[in-house]
Amino acid sequence: MDNKQKIRYMILKEINDGNFKFLDEKKFLELDLGVTWDAFVDQVRFLDREGYITKPRYGDDSIYSLTSEITEKGENYLNENSTLSKLYKGLKEFRSWLI
């Protein structure tokens, strides 16, 4: 599994959990998700373009809102990647333990 797939999973999972609403680079960096802003934006654009999510809001050639919903294709991606689910859950628990 490559890094892009991991980022895509993370984005879909966080949208599914309702954790992205209005977002800018500063707020994103405060979340400390372990990826760069540019990588995050690239993968949100991919997910939008390929029909995994709906309604990201763009401004100044960047994302400012992810009040998106996951499509059926996005739900299938989450369900089909149970290995990533276990990895992602472990990473979130580890980060919360460090803080």
C-alpha cells in the first residue's frame, strides 16, 4: 500500500467521522496528521475528481472547506481497506497517548 492510499483512507475516515468542516492550512497543521498540506490537498482533489466524496469547497486554488459527504464509492473504499483501518486506528491511539 502506498502513501497516497493511506492519505486517501485517512481523509475518507475523517470525513466519515465528521472531523473536517472548515479547514485551512493552519488548522490542518494543528491536527498533526502526519502529512503535508500539499499532499492532503492533492488527495482531496483526487477523491473529488474520482467520485469518492462530494462538495469540497475551493478558494484561492486550495481547499477551505470539507463539508463533504462520502459517496457509495468512498464507503466501499473504507470497507475494502480493513488493513488500513487497523493501522489508522493504531496511529490515532498512539498520537493521543503521546499528547
